[in-house]
Amino acid sequence: QVHLQESGPGLVKPSQTLSLTCTVSGGSITTDTSYWSWVRQPPGKGLEWMGAIAYDGSIYYRPYLKRASISRDTSKNQFTLQLSSVTPEDTAVYYCARAEDAQVIADPDNLNSYDYWGQGTQVTVSS
């Protein structure tokens, strides 16, 4: 059973950089064909895929999302999301999730692409 846990600040000020970490247990982020994503859900809106890092370190981002940066620490079995210059529109519940194959990159908004999710962490952008 793979377990994902998000961690990070619950409150971020506008223009700052948001940093979130997903700690994975029960499986390795370097397992062949696994893809590790960040997905968020703003209040009253649907899920929005932000990007992913693959088992081999390849990184993929939602088109036009220039403020995001995803990285990983294989020694800690963690991957991270940094989102710069945040605004109140970045207020959301942020989730990390795993997919078993590259289909998630072709169709990241398809929830069937994911087999494990973290519980989510609320991030509020406010001064």
C-alpha cells in the first residue's frame, strides 16, 4: 500500500513562493513507470493538474503554468512543488498523487489515471 502525505504552510502571503512536499511511503518514487503529480482544487472548482515528476526524473508541467517548479529528493523518497508569485487565486487544497504509467501525462485530468492520493493540504494565500 502506497501512502502519500503532503506537508507545507497553510498560509502564504501574496507574491511569496509556496513550497509543498509530498512524502511517499510503501513504495519508491523511482519505481519504473511511476509518475508523481501535484493536483489542486480551488474552492468551488474542479481538480487541476499542475505537473508531475516521473520515476526517471523527467518533469512535466501544465501548459502555460510558468510559476511552478517540481523536484525530488530520492534519498528521502519525497517530491516537492514550488509555486512562485502566488496570488489569492492560488488558494486551494493541494494534493499529491501517483499514477502507474505515462497515460497520466496525456490525460492528467482523468481521475482514473491515478491510483494513490494524499489526503490533501489546504493552502490559503492572504495578506
